[in-house]
Amino acid sequence: MAKLEKLLWGDRTDPRRELAEIFPADDASSVVRAQEWARGVVAKAGVATSDELRVIRALRDAEPRLSLKPARYLAAQLNV
């Protein structure tokens, strides 16, 4: 039922919450750990950070538990 509600009303969850579950640390440092991990994955994959779709794919291939919204959040953080 929760999945249906997300489809109808949109996913309003905070992507940092999932990142904190996958990369456990203090609240602020879990995002920093995730960003460091993402930089390494993107560098290893040889993908330009400006190519958001390929960055998201590389991140999700490297970590299957990572859903789309947190992957997009990380890709945007790397492209800043």
C-alpha cells in the first residue's frame, strides 16, 4: 500500500535517511561518507560527473540497496 501511495502522491522521503541506513555514521557524516564512496565509484567507472544518468547507473550498480532518489541526490551532489 505504501508503494501505491508513493505512485499516487509522489515520494516525499528524505534521501539522506536511506543514505544513513546504507552508510551508517552520524547524521551529517553519513552523507559525507556516501559522497566519498560515490566519488570513488564514479572515478573507477570512468564516468564524467556531468553525465547524471551514467553516474546514477554506476552508483546503483555498485550498491544494489541504493534506490533511485538517493542515487539522484548523490549524483547532484557530485556535480556541484
